[in-house]
Amino acid sequence: MDAARQEAAARAASAEGSRLPGPAAETPPPRDSGPEPGRAPEERGRNQETTAKSRELQRLWYGEPLGALFRRLIDDLGLNQARLAGVLGLSAPMLSQLMSGQRAKIGNPSVVQRVQLLQELAAQVADGSVPAAEAAVRMDEIRASRGGSVLSTGQSGSTGGGAPTVRRVVREMQALLRSVASAQDIVTAAALIADDHPELAELLRVYGAGRTSEAIDHYARHQV
């Protein structure tokens, strides 16, 4: 009888155990849902707006976006971006930022002057007045220059070892003004002093915001 009761009790315990809940399954951590919907398109839109504004400023300051200007120099002079950066005295990342519109302004006036010297050299290579071998030597001279030598009468940066051309002097003056202020800012400053100092206001307008041909005419009229 005792054995029967023990067997019945064991069966009851076994049945009760089968009804107990097992260990709870581990709940996986919540997955990262990523950026909020619409955040990435908004950020891309802001970046595109910034780039477009930078390129517009470059067009105002340098006549065209620097990406187009630098790519033309690369093609005309047979350079790559690293070589162009070295000649201009810029780091490769800085050149890339200027070309892509991430950065608008060339902060160093000497670099602006080297850009203009390379533009003139590219034009001379294109019309055949400077052979490719001489162009390579000239680029080394431009790279070694400090940017201000064009206004001196030394051989570095001058044409044929003599005094610099009027066009080059004018473009140096334009580069200097446009490296410190936008054309619109220069025009505004000229308007502020026009009544008391009309000749100085004209100089600012012509060299800071006018065409190179107008600046050359102004320079020629005021030569002593």
C-alpha cells in the first residue's frame, strides 16, 4: 500500500513539473533604428547649398569656380592634383576642398598670385610661345616664388628677364584686393569714400571689381 502511494505521489509530482513554465528566452537588445527619417536628405541638402554658395563666391572672386579653373590648369599644363598643389603651395586636402566647393576662398595672397602666373603660363603653352620643357622650368620657378616677386624688376616672375608686363602687374593688384574682400564688399567700400576721395574710390572699383582690360586702361592713364 505504501509503495502504491509513493508511486502515485511521484506521478503527481512529475505531472506538476511538466506544467511549470521553463526559463524565459533571452530578449534580444533593441536594434539601432539608425538616423531619423529625413535627416540624411536634409544634411545632403545643406551640404549642396553650402557648395553652391561657395562656387558662386569663387565665381565672384576669381572669375569662375576654382574646380573648373584648376582642372583646366591640370589639363593645359599636363599636371595632376598633387603636382598642382605643390606648385601653388597648397596641401592636397586644401586643393581638393577648394575644387569641390567645401572651401570658398584662397586665404594666402601668394597662392592667388601663383594661380594667375600659372594661368598666363598655360596661355603661353597653348599658343606655342613657351615649349613644354621650358614650362616645366617656369613652374618650378613659380613654386619657389613668394608671390610678390612679380612686382619687382628681377628675373623671377618677369617676362624675358625684364620688367613685368602691365597686364601682370594689374593682375597682381587685382589678386591682392580680391584676396582680402569680395568684389561686392570692395564696391561698397568705394561708395562710402566716393564723395571725399573719388580717385581712390575709382581705383577700388576698377581693380577690385572691374575687368582686367579696364584696370589696364586705368593703369596706363595714371603712369607718370
